[in-house]
Amino acid sequence: MTRGALLILCLSALVGCGPPLVDKVPDKGALRQGQQVIVTDDSCPPSEMKLVTGGGFGQSNEVECVPKFR
């Protein structure tokens, strides 16, 4: 696990809220509309994390790299 992912994991454990961490992007339709997860696959630059927002049943998910601390 990378240092950034570990930091996010620790911070989310302390806060107890926020999107859950997953290893890969969920399949199309696997997330409810608006549901968010953070993907820890290191595909974004080091200062960013991959945020996936569900599009709902049969819809594509929105995938974006966002700053780790926003």
C-alpha cells in the first residue's frame, strides 16, 4: 500500500466518514446514483486520488482524479 493510500485510510478511520476505499473501479451499475468510492490503484498523480461517483443502474460511473486534501 502506498504512503498516500495509507494516509487516506488512517484519516478516514479517524473521521469515520467519507467515501470507502476500494482496490478497483466498480463495474457499471454497481454503485447507486451519487454514491462515491475512492480507488487506491495509484493511477492518479501522487498528489491526487481517484474518486468514482456512481451513475445509477445501467449508467456509467464518473471517474476523476481530485486533490487528496480538498
